[in-house]
Amino acid sequence: GVGEVVSTSLLQGMLWFQQLHIGAIKNTGEQLRPFDPANAANAFLNLYKCGDGEWLAMGMTAMSKDDWFAFCDVIERPDLKHDQRFERGRERIEHAKELIGVIGEAMLGHRRAEWVSRIEKIGIPVAPVRRLAELLEDADVQQEGFLTQTTAGMQFVRPPFNIEGVPAHADDAPDFARDTFAVLSEAGFTVEEIAALQQAGVVW
């Protein structure tokens, strides 16, 4: 008869979506390869490598003329403003691969932090792309306790919601065939019948 608080966050949900990769990183040391942006369909829904070797992501589906002009100024390529290949949204999609090359070359001219600051100022959605291993050390991830572990110490991402009073840790998976006897006994099989099934390879 007493209600409990259920909470979540966007960050927690996104970690949950990547739980298999995060589990691999935390438990096996496996790392993921970076995304190859060369063939993206939209140059402004894409990832770019910056001068310091780090990556950023832009997320804009459509741009106004003012947006395009401002972006050309930001990347120090005012000559692109009236390039017929890129003048309008349709042309920028049709020539996406060429535009990706132009933007990619410009991005190598400065560090990621500088590009994020510059692009944010003109209102184009942009964010640093973090490696999962880097994200796991993020202060918010640590503070909110989005990672937890089983009783044996295996680390994993918590489900994307929290229930007050319910612990976040989980039991480890049982050993293979640990419960064969208990389950079949409860179902009415005798010791002899279970042994016969095991010998025949029907159960383990």
C-alpha cells in the first residue's frame, strides 16, 4: 500500500541500449572500431575526425540558407556558399560524399573542443563522440551508479529505470545443469528416471 519512486534518465537508457558492447569492454577488454563516415547519406548527420584525433557528431537533418552560410564561415570556407553542388539541401544530399570530404578536411584543422564550441555557437547540433571506455569513466555515470555487478563480480549496465528499495545487483547465471535434478523431481520424476534420462542424453 505504499508507493515507490521509479526514475530513469536519457543517459541511463542509452547505456542500456549498448549493454552488450559495454559488457564486452568491461569484462573482456574488447574495443569497438570507430564508425566510417565516408558514405553517409547526409553530411550533417555524420561523424568527423578532428585535428587531435578525436571525433565529433553533427545531427541536423535540414539547414536554412543562413545555417549553411554560417557553417561555411565557421569552417573558414566562404567560397562554398555559392558552390552549385552545395547551395541547397537537395544538392547537399546529392553530393553528400563530396561535401563529407570537404568538411572532413576542414575538421582536421582544429581540435575537437574548438570545433564543438564553434559549431554550437551557430546553432547546429553537435557533440563530442566518446569511446565507450571513456564514457564509463564519466562523472555522471559514476555518480548515478549506472554500472553494477553480479555477486561474483561480473560488471554490467543496470536496467534503464530505478525502483526505490530494489537493489541494482543481480545473481550470476547458474552453472550448467545445476537445477536438473530439482526441476525434474518437482515434476514427478524419480531418481532412477532422471538418471536414465541423463544417461540417454535427453537431459544433462
